[in-house]
Amino acid sequence: MHKSIILNSLKESFTLIWKNKYLSMLLFVLELLFLVVFSYVNIVYQSRMLENAKTISEMLNKEKLDEADISSKIMRQEKILGEELQDINKNFDELAKNFKLFAAYSFILIAAFASLNWSAASRMFNKKGFKQFLKIFLRVMVISVFYFGLIFWASYSLLSTSAADIENIKSLSMYIEIVALSAILLYFMFISLALSINNTFKDIIQKTLLVGIKKIHYTLAAYFINILIFAVAIALLLYFAEKSMFILTISIILATFSFVFGRIFLINVVDKVQSSG
């Protein structure tokens, strides 16, 4: 049963993509557009944050304090970092501000494109009128905003502090917790999105837990296949980045297509799993 659901879903996903060539192309273009816009936002704000971090590092290196200097300043009740502390605080606040802006723009982009892409993909399974499409879009939007909101809220809280308090934060532990929480939320989010095509909110909540926990072997198998396809595309992309422009182009197309296929494949698997009880 497990094998047949996965294999049948794979076959049906390729068949659906082949039969809906124009819609598949639209999904591909939307995915490519998202990657371009998101990459631009990422480059802009990552460069700003790196510049802030570099400035902070340079200011700290200027001090060149040894143990004797630190002990002497403590005895005289002087500030260890002297006048540099104000500038360090300013740059840290600027870094935090850029991170929060990056998180906000990323949240808007991801939620908007996720809603549009999943709703468009639903047309392969449910070709009813515009009213039905709008209902699906709104359900997907609410689900996307809810899950991504939790993920970004957790990430946002990481830098909701000042430079003076930063040493009191267990940074590594917090990063691990955020990554773990994000992974769990993403796991259930994609199931909820797949269910949003043919289910109401009440059913989505119940069936997300059923499929995500009780039928975990099916969803993990689907995730593994999707990740494997994407990993192969990225491996080719990295290997041929400076060797073959043709294969590099194919790799970019394959990597982008893996998102389109992965979405349709997961919808197929979840639909079959929930139908099987």
C-alpha cells in the first residue's frame, strides 16, 4: 500500500504536468520570478548586515585589550570598551534593523508567492470557476501567513535585544531551537497547504495531524523524494557552474522545476493518504 501510493502519485504527477503544459509553464515562471525577487532582497540586506558586522568587528579589534588592561579598567571602574561602545551599539542596532526589514520583506514575498503558486497548482486538481479558485487562494493565504508568521516571529525575537545584553543570550542553543521549530512548522505547513485544495479549515486542522503524525511514513517518503530531486539539481548546478553553460542552464531549470513538481507530487500523496483513511 505504501509503495503503491508513492509510485502512483509519481506517475500521476508527471501525467498532470504533461497534460497541463501551459499551467505548468506558468507555475515555472512564477517560481522563477519568486527566486529572482527573493534573491535580490537577500543580496541587498545581507550586504548591509555584513557591513554592520564588519564595522563592529573592526571596532572591537581596535581596542586590543589584554587581561591586564581589562583588570586595570575594572579596578578604576572604567568602561572596558571606552567610547567605542556607543558606536558598537549603533551598528548592532542597525544590523538588527536590517535583519528585521529583511525578515519582513521575506515574509511578505514568501506568503504572497506561496499562496499564488499553491492556488495555481490547485487548477490541475480542481478546475472549477473563479469563485472556487478564490476560496482556495484565501485558504492558502491564511495557512501561509499563520505558519510563516510563527517561523518569522521566532527568528525576529532572536535579535530583539541590544548589544549590551547579547552576551547573556545562549546564541547557539537559540539557533538550534529556532531551526528545529521551523522544520516542524514547515513539515506540517506543506501538508496543510496540500489539504487546502479540497478541504475546509475545520477538516484541514484535523487531517493535517492525521496525515502528519499517523501517516508520517507517506509524507516523509514524499519529502525525501522532493529533497532528493532538488539536491541532485543543486549538485549539478554547483559542479558545472564554471564548466558547462548548457548543463548549468539545465540545472537551473531542473532546480526550479523541482519546486513545481514537488508541490504537485505532495498534493497527490496527501490526497491519496487522506482518502485511504
